[in-house]
Amino acid sequence: MALNRFSDLPLLVLLMAAAALAMLVPGLHAYALRDHDVGRPFLYGAVMLMIFTAMVGLAVVNRPRKGRNHLVSLVSTYAVLPLLLAVPFHQVLQDTRFLNAWFEMLSSFTTTGATLYDAPGRLPPSLHLWRMLVGWLGGFFILVMGVAVLMPLHLGGMEIMVPRRSASDQTRQIARLADPGEREMRLALLLGPAYLGFTMALWMLLVMAGEDGFRALALAMATISTSGILPVGAEPASVGSEVLIAGFLALAVTRRAFPGDMFADRSRPPLQDPEVRMALGLVAAVTAVLFLRHWVGAIDQAGTPSLGHLLHALWGTAFTALSFLTTTGFVATEWDMARHWSGLGNPGLILMGLAVIGGGVATTAGGVKLLRVYALYRLGERELERLVHPHSVGGGGAQQRYLRGQGAQLAWVFFMLFAMSIGGVVAALTLLGQGFDRALVLAIAALSNTGPIATHAGDLPVRFAELGDLAKMVLGGAMVLGRVEVLAVLALANPAAWRAP
């Protein structure tokens, strides 16, 4: 009964209540550090937001459900909630403008991780904790909404595998047995313990590997949510930590580890999962290309490198490739060493390409999604077969035929829309005074929700703090577009989307 009462409330009201409770965490953390000037705005803000949320909830709790659309609620959440999250942030940093605080919270909540405050010591520890917490909650939010809202609407990548007329039994079941509000509550209760458990497990493992407690918490939250949000200088300190992080980055490749039958077909081994195989193939290919690139460059400069240098460069390249493929944006400790060792420039175009591809469907990762790339790969494979054997018949069953046919067509349409979005954002940024190279890096960073690209993709870092107000607004809209996907935004143009579900 209590669950039904909560599901009757609009999604935004529930998220406002969650945001009020979340503000208590940095507030209590600041008081524990005896930094009362930082903790006070968060504690007062939590009380005021909870009172305001209660008033709004009482006003709308008995409102009829007719006309409620949760796809609209998904988009409106990114328009409203970052404004509320920015209030205590702005109150603590009184020397910053509210626009900058809004951009920081929007970047965190969309798991982009593009920060304006990249100078060491600019933010107190409690504000770093707030950024990390907002990014972690933003990852959980899109994880739940991807299954509760986007999957029944055949958006977010699921349209590649399952035809609209023959949806899977799991998808039909969750769409039929509960309204969207109840689905969101049930899935949040189902996925919440696993999401928190993975974070706590990685945190403890990193502490055991020698990381500082706060640094380990930041790395764990940034990894599970793929936000990449870290305090300045809190990158992984050892190869052992990177190995642990790489293992948990698999959660952004495939949804198989999360509970619930609607997530994946577990009858097949993990290595037969198309997303896992595509991710392994991409990481292996990029690692081989960059590794040979570094090796050749090193031979030209200083003769044959040692075996230790080769292994360090190999691991640094593989970890960095996996991190950018999952749109997390971590850089291995050996990455810069491999670059300086070979004397070659930064392979920023490859890193941007990995981020554009993105992670798995119904995960916290952004980008185009591995499943769409897999559909285009299978189509290309089939076309090459037909060049050799024009009269051959493609096998694999009805699902594989759909994947190579209509699924690949939908994947290509989305890829073109994503490319057009990049072009539109680049055009807007160049009109606002940014150079083409900088505009391209910023556009891909925002649309793929991989903020660290701006630091590592170019020869010189691109600092978000140097952008003008209009450029920040354009990038803010691009972050939301990349997070909810352009197909969901276009679906809102359909008049049926504004009628009762």
C-alpha cells in the first residue's frame, strides 16, 4: 500500500525528496570535519527542500493519473533537478555564479563529469563529496529509467534486438502488470541493493589495495556510475587499483550482473553476449594499434624497449581504452609514460571514437551503445558474404535476421542522428567563438557524457571554466540530449507522447 501511495506521486517530487535526503550526506561530512560554513548550507537546504517537497506532494498526490507521461518526466527531471541541487553548492561557494553551479550539477547528474573547478584546492572535500554523490545518484537514476521507461518504449537501444511487434515476454510483463510509476519504484528497490553493493565492494577492495579511504570512495562511485567524477589528484594510484576498477567497468558493458530477468538473456555464457564480445574486440583492437604505435615510435627514438616498458604500456593502453569505451574517462598511470616513451602525440581521435561508441544498453554508460555498433557490424559482415556468394542465405534465426535487417537500419538512423547532433553542437560552439578542434572535443564530451575527453583528447587540455555563458548552456543541453538519447527527444514530438499512457 505504501509503495502504491509513493508511486502516485510525480517522478520529480520523489526525486526532490531524494535530493533533500542526499544533501544531509555532505552536510554531516562537513560537520565531522568541523567545517561548519560548508555544512550549514547543505543541512539548511535539506530541511527547506524537504518542506517544499512535502507541500508540493500534498498538492498533487490526489491528482488524476490521466495524461501523465514518464518520458516527459524523464526529460523535465534534467531541466529542474540540477537547479535545486545547485543551490547549496552555490551557497557554499559564494564567489561563483549560479550558472556555474548549475553547470556543475547538471554535468554531475548526467554522469558527464565535466567540471569547472579543476584547480587543486578550489573546492573543499565536502563539495567534492557532493559532486561524487550527485554523479553516483545520476547513474542510478538513468539505470532505473532505462529499464522502467525507455525499454518498454523500445528506446535506448533495445529496439535493435527486439521487434516492436514481438517484444520479449519480460518487457511485455513489466509494461502490462504495473504503470510506469509503480515500475520505477519496484525497479529502484530491486536494483538499489545491487548498485550500492557493487559500490561498497569496490570501495573496500580499493582500500585493501592501498588507496586512501576518501580516494577509494571517489573511485568506486565514479566507476559504478561511469561519471568519472574525482577530486583533483584522486586518480588511481597503482596498477592494482586499475585492475580492480577494470573488473567493475564490466558493469557498463553488459547488464547481466544486475538482478531481474528483464535485463538480459542469461542462458548464454558471458563471452557469447554480443556486447561483451564487441567490447573485448574493440579494446583488443585499439590496444594492439596503440601499443604497436608506441612501440614503433620508441624503436625509432631509443632502440628496442625493455619488457617491463612494453608490459606497462600494454596495460596502460588497455585500461584507458576500456575506460573511455565505458564513457568513464579514467586514464591509466602508465598512459603518459607510454606517450613520452614513444615520443608520439596524443591519440585523441581514437579516444573520442571509443567514447562515441559507448557502453552497453540499459547501463550507466553513454554513447551510441555497443549493441547498435554490433548490429552494424553484423550487417557489414553479411554484405561481405553476399559479395563472395551472391545467392547465399543468411542464417542465425529470426532474431539474427531482424538484427541484420531492421535492427541495423534503426542503428544507422540513430548513428546519423547522433552525428547530426555533434554537427549541430559544433556549429553552435563555433558561432560562439570556439575553434573547430575545441568545439569538436567539447561536443563529443557532452553528447557522449564523457567530460574527461576535454582534458585528454587534445594536445592541450580544454578547460570548461574558460567557456562563455552561452557555450555552457549549449553544452548543458547537449549533455541532456546525450543522456536521454535523441530518439527519446524526438519521440516527444509525437502527439501520442503527450496523451495518457
